Amino acid sequence: MMKNLVSAAAISISALALAACDNEVEEEVEEEPVAVSVDDENLYPIGGELNEDQQAAFDAMDRDAAIAEYDANRIVIEREEAEARSAASAESRSADTTATNSADTTSGDGAQAANADAATSKPLRPRSAMTFGWLDRNDDGKLSVAEYAIWALPTKPNPPEPNDQVGPHLTTDEINEAGTTFFYFDEDGDTYLSPAEFTEARNSGRYN
């Protein structure tokens, strides 16, 4: 009887010891890092220290011209995006319209106005949808600093001036920020980004 009790106690102690070991092992296991998509809307390019040639190209960048080009592109892009959203909204309303009485017509007018407001609330498409071809506004097969900046910088256009003139959208500091990473990824030094160089910039994305 005594031997049975001693054996049972020993087994219980061993089981507790094993359970404690298991817990220690579980506590030591680290979670695997979660992979983050490079197309995440909060990821922006990150470069590094510019070499001598890259720094010279950055210093020589015509900032006023780059800002002017950015502004001109933004005006066209915002118009195109608004027209595309309005057309999509109109098509959707046309497909869903079934009522013909005046009350429904009034309601439809209100919905149309709401959709028009929505069409101008987000001037640019999501950054993940900004492809190289879409950013290449003049279709020359390469990206300028201004074209690159559309994707590389957060979309925060300045408010209209008191005289209702819009722009400039960018400050000198902002075009400098875009230029820093732009010239870092300009590996061949031609002051433009090729599709492969832009892919490198996109894949360098960081949390902003």
C-alpha cells in the first residue's frame, strides 16, 4: 500500500514537472513576424545615403519646375479621377433606378448630389493602384521627380488661397523629401526612374 502511494506521488510530481517544462517552452517561443504587403496605403519609400553623383543630381534638381509639373499633373489627375467616379456613379444609379414618381425623382436628385460630393472628396486613387504606367503622365516610359512624387508623398494638397486659386500643392520641403528617395533609386543616374527602379522604390516601403 505504501509503495503504491509513493509511486503515485512520484508520478504526480513527474507530471507536474513535465507540465512546467512545457509551459516554459511555450513562453520561450516567439511569434513569427507578420508579413506586410508593399502595397499597403501607409507604406512610403525609404532610401539611404546618397552617393556623390546622386547628391549632385539632387542638388541640381530644379525644385520650382518640379513643383509646377506636379501641380499641372495633379490638376489633370483630379479631373480625370472625378470624371471617372461620376461616370461610375451615374452608371450605377441608372442600373438601380426603378421608381418613376416625383417623390422618387426628388430622392434621386439628392442621391446624385451626394454622389457628386463623394466624387470630389478623394482627389486621387489609392496609392496601391498607382501603377508605373498611370504615374507616367507623358507616356515617355520613365518617371520624373514630379511624377514620382504623386505616389511617393502623402496626398495632402494645400487648401485654396483666399483668392480661390489652388496650389501649389507641394512645398519645397516636400519635393526635397521626394527627391531624396528618387535619386537614391535612380541607379543609372539619368535623373529619371525606369520601371525596374520604381519597383525597387515601391518595394522599399516603410510605415510612415
